[in-house]
Amino acid sequence: MPSSLALTAAGKAKVDRFLSRVQAAAEAFVVDTVIRLREDVIAQTPSETEEAQMLSQGTDARNAVGSGLTEAQQRRNLSGSRDRAIGLLGTPEGGRFLRQEGMVSMRTAISEDPIDYQVLGDISFAGTGSPTRINARTGFSWQTRSRGIQGPTFPFNYAYLQALEFGGLVWTVIPRPGTKALEPEPKRISFRMLKTLQPRRMYRGTLFARQELVRTAFMGRLREAARALR
């Protein structure tokens, strides 16, 4: 048989306080959790030194030779060695990797990326790690002999964060207009380089590893909020 229960004004006020406190606790927990998870993500990003090295290196099985020859001689020599693998080449030394014009490391870009927060009905959302924002801050420049500092260029055509997270992307680097070749390291000339990265799974790995801890901590936070009203 259906029944109803009428709350007193005091009872209704207590329920409202309970719901308000639980909602506030949930909202604070969501933001705090994003901040903590971001620290775990940052711990898996490359250091600035490592980042400079891996973005400077690439492979060129056909077009990298010693720079002691003229360009015409290099091209003739390359015609018979297209299948010769030469491994990785490239160094950030000698002004080949510079952070100018507000560009920062991946680690800094992730740590400074804003936390997006919104509430839709009874659900709170928070997140960070926007590829658009981060990729726009992680370009690099380089020093040239005759034209000064050039750049910035944006790794993987504005998909650097995705390349670092998932791997599998290939960045093709060719000489800029007005130049004939790349010089990825002293006395090495290349007409076309291919660069790729191993997957770090910074975000996905963190979420997978921490999901149960987050769930447990969330329930504990709600219980604390409820007990505070007793």
C-alpha cells in the first residue's frame, strides 16, 4: 500500500544541507583528482633534455651523407644507395633545438594546461590535457648560418601530444623554402627526414592504473561529507 512521509521544516533543511555538502565534496574531489592525476602524467613525460634529443633525431635511409661533397655529388651518390639503412641521426646541439617565442617543453605545457570544469545537472566534469592548447605551445626553433633563428616549427604538424601518447605517427621533415638541405648534425646532410616516437601512454596509462584508487577515494570522500552532518 503506498505511503508518504512528510518532512518537517527542520528535516527538509537537514536533507538540503546533506545534498549540498555531498555535492560540494564531489565537485572538490573531481578537481583535486585531476590535479593529482596530472602529476602522474607529468612524471611520465620526457625531460627537457630527452625531449630535445628525441625531436632532433630521425631516420633517412636514402638522403643522408657526409657534407664534404657538393649537392650534385651527394645526389649522384645517393642514387645507388636507396636501400642502405643508416640508423638515427640528429642532435639538438649547435642551436638546432631552441625554445623561443613563448614555446615550452611538453612537461611545462602539461603542468600549466588549465583545468576545464563544468557541472551538468547533478554531474561534475573536470579535465585537462587539451591537445590543441598543448601542441600550440611546444614548437621549437633553430639557428641558421645566414638567416638567424628560424621557426618555430610544430612537431608532427600540431599533433606532438598525440604522437607522444599513442606513437605510430610519422613526421616528415624537408628543407624550408630557400634552403637546399637539412643538416641534422655536423657534417651530415639530409634532403628528407622521417621522425617518429615510441608511445608513452601518459594519460591512458595513468587512468588505467589509478581508476580503482580514484573510485575508492571518491566513496571515502562522500562518506566523510555525510558523517560531518550527523
